[in-house]
Amino acid sequence: MQLTQFTDLGLRVVMRLAVAGDGERPGSRAIAEELSVSYTHAAKVITRLGELGIVDARRGRAGGLAITELGRTASVGWLARRLEGDAEVVDCDGAQPCPLRSGCLLRSALRRAQNAFFESLDGLTVEDLTRTPTGTVLLALPGWPPQLPSFLERSENDMLSPTSTDVIRATLPVVGAAISDITTLFYRKMFDAHPELERDLFNRGNQKQGEQQKALAGAIAAFAALQLEPDQARVDLILSRIANKHASLGIEPSQYAIVHTHLFAAIVEVLGDAVTPEVAAAWDEVYWLMAETLIAMEAGLYASAGVAAGDVWRDVRVRERRHESADTVSFVLTSVDGSPLPSFTPGQYLSVAVRLPDGARQIRQYSLSSAPSRGDWRISVKRAGEVSNFLYHNVFEDDVLTVSTPFGDLVLQDDDAPLLLVSAGIGCTPMIGMLSHLADTDDSRPISVLHADRSASSHAHRAELTELVERLPFAVMHRWYEDLGTRRPVGGLREGRADLGEVTIAPGTRAYLCGPLPFMLGIREALLAKDVPAENIHYEVFGPDSWSATV
């Protein structure tokens, strides 16, 4: 029997890590160079070993790879089976199925031989393979461990290889010009192969409008550009938002391989002969660098939430349904068994999964509009869009909803900086959650609350917002309504669109924005004009994020 190259490389990676010295954590690129294999192949194998719990991968200056206790004690047979997959020795069901396959004695004999081969390895552990003299031989290989270039020693997991960097620099304009066509074709190919993803995971409304394609295109192009002119803060901004969204959907590492397959098929089809082996290898490296970073971020989010990768869903009961405006209702959610729901960070959101009348399982995100210390969760739903309309018209008290663990990175920083909370429409919900927390903790910093809406009747949580501001000793509120009706402009109430011209902004203010994208872009420009640093401006987008890749 012969192992696949994937399994062979996986076993060699594990053996190398098993003989690492105390405190030594080589990176993926170092492992690839030591074993004389491409970084892309090594990265794929290491990702799979991480999924199996064999390898512990960490990012950053003190990061790198290490073998886990399971990795040391796992049987070689067990590991080989999982790296090999479920494929048989011969492909009797291939493109031209063998007519003898149903009762073929050769097929069954080879299957028994395959099982016997794996069973012969079950008595060996990885630790057995690296005992002396094997470990000594590994460490005595010429050039082991190699002297790495200085840039790899600093951040070997976060950088492209020099060869790939040159290729990306040369081809980014061409790929960037075609990236929208590539992502559109990618989704079509992926959904043709996996229709369940379009039906049960992706937002089909955003797909129809092209918003998801635009956001993915922007993220890939921006990430590639940031490998040429490194800016870790920008990378973290772009990928942190994606990772939080992925975590709220329960995305697992194995799904990145599906994306890779269809994304690169789309790249080849759109760019044709321009995709030489060198170009393909460089963009493959970009993809896996981005994917590995996201997988690591998502693993950290899952660990912080106390859940296994992808295991984010729970059933909750609707304890209370309440109208918050003419077209918005809120749902107070409690656990089915009556125990307190886990706490969360003010500003975070959760995903709600519903089975629609046509059988599709669609998922949407809703900000938590309550304080985190009360043992329940509250979301507010505006009557707009496929899922929100379904919830508005069909969910009532004592109904059960399927929701995710809370995630999201629009959260209050751990400092006492003055706050500016700016929202429009249903974008008030994360601000209500933040203000509830600030009021419950007797916060005394300066807080300016700005909200824009069509009218008082469409302003969700209007009375609650006023009450929360009154509870905070140094908070002020400014409101803009496009239609004041019979009201008159007075105090902080104005007619028209939001205008920061008359708003005083204290030095060091942190601004938090939520609302339609054009609204937030306008507010951001006004804040920059008032000398608020870009890094002090935080935001939440309801839907695909096409902002972070462009600002």
C-alpha cells in the first residue's frame, strides 16, 4: 500500500514537531523549507492537523507550531486514516464506472488489504517514531534547523515569500481589475457544486443584489495589497470583522478548502493563460495566508466563547415581544430551561437562523439591544428584508428561535475615553446595548449620543434612549428627523439630516457608528475633519462589509 503525498507530508510534519526543543515553535514556512515542500502544501497539511487536534498553531511574535499531547500519543494508523480520507485504493465509481464494481472480488480484497495496512500501524504512536535513533537523525539532518532569513524570524506566519511578493506586485492590477468577475463566477461555481450553501448558509438576498460578491472582492484585493505594503492594523481590521461574522455562522476550517477549490477555478477561467504556474502559486499562497489567519482568529473566538469550532447554535424562547416603533419589534430571549443565558460584550450581535416557507434555512445578524448582565438577550427587528419580515410577522411570545452565541467587534474599549455614539435608523440597537451597560455601571465619562431617523414614529427605542441618556450624568443627546411633523426644533432636536457642525467633540473621543453605509461614510469624513483619529472610529455594518477594505 502507498500513502498519498498529503499523508506522507502530514506524518513528517508531526515527526518534526515531536522532536522540537523546549520552547521551539517553528512556523509553517520554516517547516516547509526544512522538509523541502511548497509552503502552500505545508499550510494545507498543517491546517488539517490543527483540525484533528494534533498541532497547536498560534500567530504573532511568540507564535508558531507545536505538537499537542494528543499528537504525541495518537496511533499512526489513526492519524493516517484521517489524513487519507475515505477514498478506496481503486476508484471503481469514477467518471467511467467499472461494470463489475457491485460484486467485484478485487475491490473487496483491496479494501481488506487497506484495513490491514492501517491496523498494522495502530500499534505505533508518533512518540514511537521519534525515539532515538530517529529523533537524533532528524536533528542531525544537514542544515537542521536552517538559519532563517531575518524577516521570517520576525513574523514568518504573516508574510508572503519573496518570490510570491514579486508575482503579486506584478499581477495585482490585473487581478484587481477582474476581481468582481472572479468573485461572481466563484459563487456561481460553488453554489452549483454545493446548493445547500446558498440555501442554508449564505444570505441569498445579498447574493441577488451583488453585495456579498463586492465585499469578498474588496477583502481579497485589500489583503493582497497589504502584503506588499504591510499594515497589520488594517489587516486586523479587515479580517477581525470577517472572523466574527464567520464565528456567528459557525464556519469551520474545512469549509475554506471548498472556497479555495471554486475560487481558483474562477480565477483560471476569468484570467485564462495569464494564470501561469508561478501566478497560481503566488495567489494560492495569498489565499492560504488569509485563510490561516482567519482560521486562527475564529479558533480564538470559539475558545473565548467556550464553544467548539462551529458549535455555536442554541434554542431560546421568546419571553416578550414588544413594538419599539411603527415598523420595529423587539424580542426578549431566554434559555429554554430557564437558566441564565451567557453574558456578552455590549455592542455584539447574534445570528438568527429560520426555516422559511420554501424550505431554505436563512441566517441574519441582529445586535443585542440590552445590557449583558441581565441573564437574557434582546434583539430588535425592523420589518425589512426576507428574514426580518418573517420574524416580524411570524414570531410571538413563547415561540422558540435558533440563535448563535454572541460575537462582534463593535465593542467598547477598556478605557475611560469620551464617547460619541452615532446611529441612524435601526443602527440604534448596538448603541442602546452600550448605553444600558454604561448606565448600569454608573459611568461618568462625557458621552454624546447622536441619532438620525425619518421621523419620531420610525425612531425605534426612542423613549428608552431618552431615559438612558438621562441616567448618565455627563451624557447629551442630539437627534435629527427628516420630518418633524408637528414638533418644533428645540434643544437637541433638529430637522433634516445629521450634521456634526454644531456638535462639540472632546479630545481623545472614541466614536462608534452604526447605520446605512453612506451615512457612516459621511459621518467618518466629518469626524476626520474634526481631527478624530481614524483608529478611534469604530463601526458596525448590517450586511456585507464593503467599507473596511476601502477606508
